[in-house]
Amino acid sequence: MMRSLSLNFSDHKQRKRQQSNLIVLVLFVIIFIALFVDQARIEQEIVDIEESIARAQGRKTVKQAKPSEQDFRKMNIATAVQQKLNFPWHELLAAIEEVKQQTEHISLMAIQPNPAKGEVIIHAEAPELKTMLDFISLLEKQTVLKDVLLINQHRLDDSNDHDLAFTLKMGWVI
């Protein structure tokens, strides 16, 4: 009597695969733990070497504390201040001063640069419309400024050599 042999080894293969996957996973965990322990050992050696160097130089060792949230806030504020100081203020002010010297009848009342938005607002006074338009035209020719826009302009009641007050908004090429 002849019996047929079953050639379906799928259950056997699946068990073998699960076992091999488990072995690989265990090996990865062991390697990870070994790397973690080795890193801790290296960090401790670094601390020991720093302490021995400090003792050899005759100074006390100072343990560095981890920065607190307040320290991070202080660092962020210092970074923001540093970024504001790094803006090209000189080019902006030199361009405005150059234009101001060419139109001496203009009185600058306020300059409000906004580096975050890359724009500048100028409040000024002029004796007449032509002087104001010449001032705007000269500002447009400056390479550090772009898109000069007249926001508002009105006549002054008390005429003290200046009949017009106006506000300009322009882009600042940073």
C-alpha cells in the first residue's frame, strides 16, 4: 500500500523563521545594551581625565549642571538680541542719510525699521509736494530699499516752514 507524502512544510518553515527572527532580535538588544554600557564607560573616562588634568593644574573641578528651562529661555533671548545686532543697520542708515543730505528741506520725524518683516517706516515733513516727491524718488534709487510706498500725507495746520507731513513704508533688503 502506498501512502502519499505530504510536501507542505509551511508550518515548519514558519516556526523556523520565528525562531530566527527572535534570535536576531535578541542579538540586536544585546548589541544595543553593550553600546550603551560602552558609551557610559567612555563618558566616565572623559570625566576622570578632565578631573586628573584639573588636579594636575591645581584647580578645582567644576561639575557642569544640565541647563534648565530658564537657561534655555535666556539663551533664546540672547540669540534674538544677537540676530538683531547682526542686521545691516549701517547700510540702511547710510542710505537714508544720503537721501536726506540731497533733500535738505525734509525733516525726518521718525524711522521705524522692522528687521523681522524686512521693512522700514519713515515719518517726515516737507515744505511742499515737489520736495516730498523728490525725497521718495531718491529713496527708490537706493539699493538697500525697495518698493517705497506713500502711506499717508496731510497738510499741517501750524505752518513752520513745513506744510506737509507724510509717512512712507518701504522694503528693506537685508
